[in-house]
Amino acid sequence: MTHQSLLRQITDYTNRADPYPLYKELRKTPVLHEGDGGPYLVSSYWDILNLLHDPRISSDAANLAAAGADEMGGAETGLPPSFIRQDPPEHDRLRRIANRPFGPPHSPDKIESMRGELAEIVSELIDGLGETRQIDVVDQFAYPFPVTVICRLLGVPREDEPRFRAWVDPIVASLDPDTGREDAERRSAAQEARMQLGMYLAQLVEQRSKKPTGDMLSELVTSHGPDGPMTTMEVLSTAVLLLIAGHETTVNLITNGMLTLLRHPEYLERLRDDPRLSVNIVEELLRYEPPVQLVPQRTCIADIEVRGITIPKGSRIWLMLAAGNRDPERFKDPDRFDPDRGDIQHLGFGSGIHSCFGAPLARLEAQIALSELARRLDNPHLVEDPPPYRQNAVLRGPRHLRIGFDGLR
Ligand code: HEM
């Protein structure tokens, strides 16, 4: 296997159902670089963790564009990059303002207070399955659940989902790193979609600035804390980020979770008897089948040495989170799904200043979703294994997950 083929294989769809043998290959070369201005790939746990905390690694969209990546999210879309594509101090200021509705920094209280509401949405979805004995977990459960939640949290009308889904799909498709000829087309479709989504959200933001309704859009647009207000454009970029990040990843966590539990029925059974096991199951899933497989949007803003290899200033760098999560230097028996392992410090939510903003919500959603599926579905089983996957290599998960069961409990 040549290195050239290794890099291409990451986006190659044939590896989507099981990319882990490929990641094992990648870990053999601590810093993989194919030349020609291509990215430097880092795949070992400790190296990734160090780099996620290294201020010489930039998330700034402008640095990435200067490094030759086909970057969207810049000025040409009419919306400034959101804080996931910015460095301090701007990143920190915007993230702090976005966090204000959640109370003191990192307080899970607001999220914990949503537990009852989340459980109700889950019950309604499961009750709504009716008399059927076969479902698609993605379309009938794992997608509608987080969409409903993020819509309520932000204050976006749930019934508008078909409208914004048409814009979200091309934006998500563009998150995949370069795949060749059709890139320019993909990029311009994504730019157009981001602008449309921004314009749609602008109407809602305008309404809320006149008449706040207590939701997150209202809070963002009326926030006047120590960091000052966000500009309208900053509110829109933040809302686009939260709307997309809020459901496109969680759908995969829930679906990967159900798939993994059906492949390891002993845990499904244990979960049915004890919903508290969902905490460890979700953490182990974030290690074993992480919904965000890699972070390909980083640039070195100084020469950086990793294991004796110098990554030159101005290079793009891909941090292979899912490869780090299976690194035998870090985790014993890493290819085993083992929610009982004592130490599960995975990279599934990233780490450092950009670590996932929505982690407490995503965790709670997945814990409730999986424990309720385990409790309510009688004798569930997979109809096809492996299931068909979504095209996306970065946000990886099944497009459909058809399962059969004997009825609802
Ligand atoms: C950042 C994963 C759910 C909002 C991240 C990052 C990862 C991640 C790996 C780091 C990206 C980087 O370093 O560049 C996930 C996974 C989720 C999930 C696996 C579900 C299972 C959510 C939810 C929300 C959210 C529900 C919103 C409510 C964000 C935001 C950032 C982020 C705003 C950017 C943080 C920053 O740049 O400071 N997420 N996420 N995520 N996530 Fe999540």
C-alpha cells in the first residue's frame, strides 16, 4: 500500500463501513505527508492530543485558505466564519457569548434541566412507530430527535426542517476534505446554501430582536454581557454553526450506538435492565465509533516538530481523532467495544479550546435515546449488516439502519 493511496482511501467510500484497518495503517507513520502541498496526517493519540492544545495550530479559515485548502465559510458567502473557524481572542469572545444562555462556564445544569423534555420527545417518537415491526432507525428516530431538540433550543420552527435540510445537506457535504474534480461544484453549492440558510435565520433573528422569546436566538441577539454584543452577522454565523453541529453529529452517535449494541447484544440487554449503563456506553461509543472521525481544518502557523519530523509553517494538518481513539499505545485492546473499561478519555469531542461546545447536550440525548430504545423495543435485530453508510468521511455514520423487532414494550 503506498502512502498516496492511504490518503485517498480516507475519503474513498469503499472504506466507510469499516475504516479502522486503514487507520491502523496510518498509525504506522506518525506524521504522514505525501508532498505536493498536501496535508500532514497525525494519527496517534498522544500526538493528536498535544496538537489540539498547541496554540501554533490555527483553526482560522483565512490561514487554511492561505495554506491552499479549498475553504468555504469566508467572506464570499456573505457570512463571517463561525467561531469553530477562528482563533483567540475572537474565538474565545464568541464562544463565551454563545455560552451565556447555559449559565456559568461548563455548567451542565441547563442541559440537565432538559432531561424530562428530551425523554418526552423520545417517547413520542417511539410511540409513533405504531404497529410496524421494521423501522429505519435513522429516518424514524435518530435524525428527527436531535433536530427537534436543537430547533427548540435555538427557537427555529420545527416544521421548517424540510426547508433548512435542503441547505444543510450541501454544507455538510463540503466538510469532507478534497475529493477531486467535483470539488469546485461542491464548494459553490455549499456557499450558496450557507447564504440561504443565513438569510432564513436572519428573518428569525430580526423577529427575536424586536420580541425576544427566551430561546437561544433571542439570547444571542440581546446579549450584553462583559464581552459586549455579537454583531448581527456574528449571531447568524453562530446560529448556522449551532443548528448544523447540533444535529448532524448526534444522529450518527445514536445510529452508531444502536448498530454497535445490536452487534454486542449482551450490552443491549444490560442496558435494558439498567439505564445508568448508558453513561459508559455513550463514552465508549465516542471512542469506538466517533461521529466526527477527523479534524481536517487546521493549519500550522509556525514550524512544529512531531516525533522528530518538522511540519513546516503554513502546512495543513489533519488530526485523525478516530485513529487516535484506537491507538494501542493509549488503550488496551482498542478494537474491542468495552463500556466497562475504566478509562475512556476519548478524542470524540476533540480537546482544548475548540472541544465540543454541545458535548453535555449530545451526551444526554444519546444516553436517553439508547436506553429508551433498549427498554421499549422487544427483541430488536439487524436487518442488514453492514448498513449503507452516508457518503461523508468526516461525519461518518449509516444513512439507513433497518432493524426488525417483535413489538413495543
Ligand atoms: C466542536 C464533536 C454535538 C456544537 C466539536 C468538535 C468535535 C465535536 C470533535 C471539535 C472540532 C474542532 O476541534 O475543530 C461532536 C460530536 C457530537 C457533537 C461527536 C455529537 C455526538 C454537538 C452539539 C452541538 C455542538 C449537539 C450544539 C448544540 C459544537 C460547536 C463546536 C463543536 C459549536 C465548536 C467549538 C469551538 O470551536 O470552540 N464537536 N459534537 N456539537 N461542537 Fe460538537
